[in-house]
Amino acid sequence: MRKATIENSLRWLDEHSKQLLIAAVLVGLVLRLGFVLAFPQIGRIEGMDAFEYHRIAVNLLDGRGYSQDGTHPTIFVAPGYPIFLAGIYAVFGQDPYRAKAVQTFLGALLILIAYGFAREVLPRWGAVLVAWVVAVFPDLVVISNYLYTENLFVPLFLLSLWLTHRAWRKQSLALAGLAGLTFALATLTRGTSMLLPVLFAGLYLLLDRFRWRTVALSAVLVAVFVAGMVPWTLRNKREFGAFIPVAVGTGDVLFTGNYLPFDGEYRYEATRALIDSLTLGMPLVERDQVLRKAALTSIKAHPAATAWLTFRKFFRFWLRIYENVPSGKPRQTNWLISLPLALSYYPLLLLSLVGVWAVRIAWRQWADVLLTLLYFGGIHAVLLPIPRYRMPIIPLMAMLAVAAVWYWLADRRTDVEVPKAEAEEVTV
């Protein structure tokens, strides 16, 4: 009886997958747009990184170039989001509130991208569930109300993963080139993804035992990615005389995340005062170099303590949630905010851990997803494990969580795998 009921339910989900997907997109859009309209006081740009993005966008439109002060070129942040913001301002006017409204549509687009990627490794009903998780997940809803890079980076990043996976599965050089281009755009929005194209190329070569077609595919992926990065890197070299692929900032997070007296925590005024004592008045490039050198000196002097801190930061990355809305100051716990975040995130985390076990038989299909999760956990364990930095991998965690459900519904059989013929139904 139970098995028949489950099978009928899954059949219904499959038969109505298109309608359910459309509903997920509409619900996700309404939630995001409703949040922006209902809480205009949340996400104010004063005193936050958002203000710098806003200033650069305004200066671009006013013909002052990619600059914070309107006079000198800057290398403070990656160019993707400020340029995107300038485009919104050019069409809708220089109003951050209107930009937030536009960002809600990127959130709706993310739902479609998540569905498409999920269909590569899950049945239709599973991909629909992933779409609904992405549609209603609080972190992904609330971020639309902030002028933060995640609004552009997360859709670009997930699209890059989908195209890369699809290119490998179909052995398509055209898709590999498109994946390299989207990876370049994502990395020029947020440098976190810089190493992933090379890691994916190596992964696919190992999985396919260096088959010539995969060698060509990997070469195209990396070559197009590098080509997409070159113009901005050359601009940085010309303007600042240093090899900086995206932007400065690595020194800040490396120093802060490995400063042992503060236990690798960002302590607001105390951290800013400490960094100012080392770098006050320095140009951005020199400041970044000084902080990076100080961090590496500390790591070499205290290898055991740094290794132990890195181990603990790995778990901080996965286990922490926000206590309150960001304000640029230490956050006091607000249960109206932290409780919904906890109730949404921790069940997803637990189910995704079960999903890692569930996909072990079909691990080749999931290898790039698992590598991405390890990469994000590892790189933020070395740097700063901030909860907001998990947003790009929330859809991947949702995919693994649904895989855990699939595994349970299949009575823990070993055939939890999407047949290749069925997966080919998905088109990019």
C-alpha cells in the first residue's frame, strides 16, 4: 500500500513537472519581490560593501571610469557586479531600491538553472523538489534585498557548473567553451571560483582516463576561461603594475582568517583597527601584499596552531548561521531571524550529508558536485568561513538532499542513478 501510494505520488509529480516548475518560479519571484517591497529598511547600502558597488556603478555611468572616488581607477572589487549594477541604473535610474527589484528576477532565473542542473542527476520529480527548495530557501530569498555580489554570482556560478557537467556528459566542445566563458564571468564577479575550471578539467581527465576527446574538452574549458579573464588582468597590470587576475582582498581575508589572537574571527572595530595599524595610508595593492605577507609569516611561525584553526574553521563554514541582519557592527541574536534560518538550513545540511552516502554508487555522475562542495569548504576554511559564502552551494546541497530522499524511496537500492537516455532530455 505504502509503495503504491509513493509510486502514484511520484508519477503525479512527473506528469505535472512543468506546471510545478512554473509555480516554483512564480512563488520564488513573489517571495523575493514581496520581501524587497515589505522591508525597504533592510539592506541599506550605507556603511556596507554595497555602497562601494553603488559608487563605482555611478562613476561608470558618469564617465569617470571604474573608480571609487571618481578620479583614480580602483582594484577594490571584482568588476562584474558594479558593471551589472551600472547597467540596471542606466535603464531604471540610479536608485538602489529599483536595482533590488530587478535582482528578484535573477533569483527567479536561479530556480530554472537549479532545475536544469538537477535534471542531469535526478528524475523530474527530484529536480522539481530542488527548484522548490531554491524558490523558498530564506537565504536565497533575502539576498535580493541587498546590493551584494551573490545576486549575480550565484546564478552565473550554478550555470557554469551545469554547462561544465553537461559538456562532459555529452562530450561537447561547444558547451565546454560556453562553460569556460560563464566561469570567467562568474569569477570576474567573485574570485572564489577561480580554481574550479582547472580542477574540473583534471577531474574529468582522471574519470575518463585521459581519453583524447576529454583532453580536448578540458583544454577548451580552461583556454576559454583564461581568455575571458585576460582583458581585465591586463587592465590591472597596466593601471597598478601588478599581476592581479580579479581584485585585491585576498590579503585581507587570509590575514583575518588566520590571525591567531582573534581565533580567525572578524571582530569588526578591533579587526579594522589592527589592519589599519599595519596598512594605514598604503595603496590598495601594497596593502594587500603586506597583509598577505603578514598572514604567511604567521602561518609559517605557527603551523600546528594554524592547522588546528583551519580544521575548526571548516566546521564553522558548514555549521554557522547568521544571528541577525548585517549592519557593519557585531550582531546580537534575534530569534525572529536566526530561528527560521536554523530551521531551514540544518535539516538541509543533514539530508545533504545522507545524500553524499546515497550517491556513492553513482559517484561518477556526482563527482563534480562533490568536488565543488569540498572546494568551497576547503577554501573558506583557509580564509574566512562566513555563512553568506555558502549561498552558491545551497542548490547543490538541495540536489544531494533530494538524492537522499530518492535513496529512501528506492528502499536503499543501488540503482539510484539517472539513466543516460533520460538525462539527455535536458537541453541547455
